[in-house]
Amino acid sequence: MKIIAYGIRDDEKPYLDQWSKDKGIEVKAVAELLDESTVDQAKGYDGAVVYQQKPYTAEVLDKLASFGIKSLSLRNVGVDNVDADAIKRNDIKVTNVPAYSPNAIAELAATQLMRLLRRTNTFDCKIANGDLRWAPDIADELDQMTVGVIATGRIGRAAINIYKGFGAKIIAYDIFHNPELEKEGIYVDTLDELYAQADVISLHSPATKENEHMFNDEAFGKMKDGVFIINPARGALVDTDALIRALDSGKVAGAALDVYEDEVGIFNTDFGSFDAIPDERLKNLIKRENVLVTPHIAFFTKTAVKNMVQFALNSNVNLIEKGSDESQVKF
Ligand code: NAD
């Protein structure tokens, strides 16, 4: 058996090599993404492992199938960039990695929340300028606060465990209730109740058409004055203009954003200087001492990257050998 892996980054390569050695299966690592210009390299392989934001086009998928490759394993969760018609037409089986390390995301959420509460950004700036005074930057303590967690899936639950460790009171909202958390009585029935009670709101829901810009002017208006917002979920959940207005008015005391609605093509790029970042709204946010922007790095840990590579390879082997895998995606 031989597998080809596209878009392999330097940080992924050691985990791929280790897996190949342990399993005794040949894996060809290709740095380029899978497209019309690289697909021919897959000839002679039994399966392909991939990860990219650019589309997996019908032309590419037709070609893979014509080479006899019917096993495609994504190293990430989302499959919206895969041409579904071409998948069905060619009977290609596709897997994803639905959970590679919920803790990776939850730990960044908690880290950034603590940085906001302890005003570390402000103190870093003051200290760099020789200002070693305390006032007026007095901190809040998480154990005195109520954290409202929106969505109690894998990441939301990992975040709850960490926030609990700090002694925070937790309330949560989800369209489906987790039975264990239900027993603890932490769910509120409506978002409005969560907005009214939470000192911190930690967002962990997927983005759908229905909840696009769920944090808009109206939602911010229902939140407590001085609320802290943590969003390591999806940029589309937050109306950026409304957030800027809420920061300007002081309604929102601080925000930690690992995602941004216009992040594609901007995050994970080196522009060479701050001024060269081609997005004025993003620069407006980054410049604020009470806003912490990170370029979608929550998943970027050794554990998560290792799992993304090795889970995808394991799934690819199952597709090739058995024609099925528990992470198979329905199209
Ligand atoms: P999951 O599928 O385990 O859980 C999602 C939860 O959201 C479920 O409990 C579901 O019932 C709930 N939900 C769905 N729609 C909802 C709505 N409208 N309101 C409230 N709850 C709703 O997902 P997960 O693995 O916990 O991922 C959560 C989010 O984190 C996703 O948006 C995902 O894209 C994002 N994510 C970000 C990174 C990063 O690097 N920043 C990495 C992985 C995942």
C-alpha cells in the first residue's frame, strides 16, 4: 500500500514520518496543495491525504478517480471546499478528523481570558516604556465571575473544565443539552438569559446561516456592561462593526479573537509590517490594548497537529483496506 499526502508542512512532516515507520507503510509527502497542476503526482498511489482551503475541484477529483484513487482523507474538519457532485459521481470515499484536540482550543481561550482579566497587554506596554506603576489597571478575578459558555460540544466542554478549575461560576447555552452537564444544572434556556448573567462569554458553536452575526448590536445591547468576549470558534459569529462599537462604548471590556470574519487570505500570511496588513478593521482591533487577536492558532499545538496527520492516515488505510471508516463523511 502507498499513500500520497499533499500540502505537508514542516511541522507535520515528523509525525508523518513516524507513522510511516511505525506502520511500515510508504507515504509520499508533497509540499504543494492538491490541484490541477499537482494531481498527476498521485498516479500509482492507493489513497490521498490532504488539507487545504482552496477547492478540491471536479477536474482534480475526476482525475484521482481515473487513477483508481477512491480514498481521500482530510486532515481537518470542514469539507465545504470538496466538490460533492464529483465525489458522488466517482464514488470517492472521504474522511475528516472531527476532533484532533479540543483542549488545544480551550487552553488558548482560557489563556487569553486570563490575559484580558489581568491586563497583561497594558502592563507589557507600560513596562516597555519604563512605567512600573499599578494604577489604574486593576484586574478582575475569574473566581468571582460568571462565565457563559455558548455551545457545549467537545471544545465547549473542555473550556468549561478549565474555567471551573479557576473557580468560575459556569452557565451554558446549547441547542442540544449534554446529559452530564444537564445533571449539573448549568444550562439556561435562552441566549438572552446567558447574555443577562454572564461576565464573560466564551463562544464555541459552529457557524451556520442561522447564527451568522449572532453577536450584533442587539445582542451586545442585552449583555452586561463590561462583558468580556472570547471567540476561538468562527469569525462569522461576530459582527465586527458591532463589536468595534461595543468596545468604543465600553459595553465590551475586552475581547480575545482567534478567528475573524474576513480572515481567509490574511491569517497565516507575513505582510512584513503592521501597516501592510490589508484590513483596516482588523488593524483597528489589533491596536487596542483590551483586544487580543491571534491568527487562528488555537489548533496549532504539537498534539493537535500530530493527531490531524496520524488520524487522517489511519482513516485512509481503513478506506483502502475495508472501504469504510468511522470518520467517513456523507455527501
Ligand atoms: P462540536 O461539534 O463538538 O460541538 C458543537 C456544539 O455546538 C454542539 O454541542 C451543538 O449542539 C452546538 N451548536 C450547534 N449550533 C448551535 C447554535 N446555533 N447555538 C448553540 N449551540 C449550537 O464542535 P467543536 O469541535 O466543539 O467545535 C466548536 C467550534 O470551534 C466550531 O466552530 C469549530 O469550527 C471551532 N474550531 C476552532 C478551531 C481554532 O483553531 N480556532 C479549531 C477547531 C474548531
